[in-house]
Amino acid sequence: MTRGRILDAAEALLVEQGTGAFTLSAVAERAGVSKGGLLYHFKSKEALVQALVERLVSEFDAAIESHFEGSYARAYVNATFEIVAGDPAVTGRRWAVVTAAATDAGMSEPLRVAFRRWHTHPDSGDEVTSQLVRLAAEGVWEVCHMAPGTYDAQRLAELRQRLLDLI
């Protein structure tokens, strides 16, 4: 319970204020725990970022799995658009965690491994088209984070369907 609250507070802090405000003291305050309480769960800032990365990867893997019906690319697109069309704070979580992890090669390695796996996962049908569709979904996610409101719900639905039609 406390561990999850700390991770939620860390993500919210990253999304709202960026990496400059991401200190253990700020996360502890946001989570409503003492710094010692935070350190009980996460021995360092790096351990906290690694836990954020692990949670992000695990949650996206679960989202893909929940949509899997024979085509990995279809599941990937559906999982991505489910997130992008939802709460903007959730869309921003991924980029906030990626940014925090980018400060250290060791912290970002699990993300590199996950991206490699997500984008090279074998699929039924044309592999190149499958990979292109996943790359396009990544682009939609990035635009929705960097320029919120660029696409309304109807346009997102149209983009999603077009990508699914390509598979």
C-alpha cells in the first residue's frame, strides 16, 4: 500500500513538475510519508526510478496481454490507444518515467529491453507492416503527450481504426 502510494506520488511529481523537482524529500512529502519511510521501501533515488520503470513496463505488458486475440500488433495498438484516449495524466506518466530513467544508462536499460521486445515481437501476417503500425502508435502517444488536445476522441478513434485496418 505505502509502496504504491510512493510510486504514485513520484509519477505525479514527475508529470507535474519534471525531473528538476524530483527529489526524495519532495516525493516523501507528496506521498505523506517521512523520508525515512520512503527510504525503507526504496534505498535510493535510483531504486525509486527503477521501480517506476518496472511498474510502467509491467502495466503496459498487462495492457497488451488484455487485448491479445491472435495479433500482437493489434493488441499493441489497442493498448496504446486505450491509454492515449484516457486520462492525460496516465499518458504523461510514460514520458515522465522515461525522462527520469534517461539520466542513467543503468536505469534506462529495462526500458530499452522492453521497447526492443515490444517492437520486434513476432506477429502473424506481414512483420514489416506490424512493426510500422507499432511505430505509428508510438508517434500518436508522443504527440498526445507533447501536444495534448491535438486529436479529439473522434480523430483518435479514426487513427486507431486505420492502424488496425493495416494489419
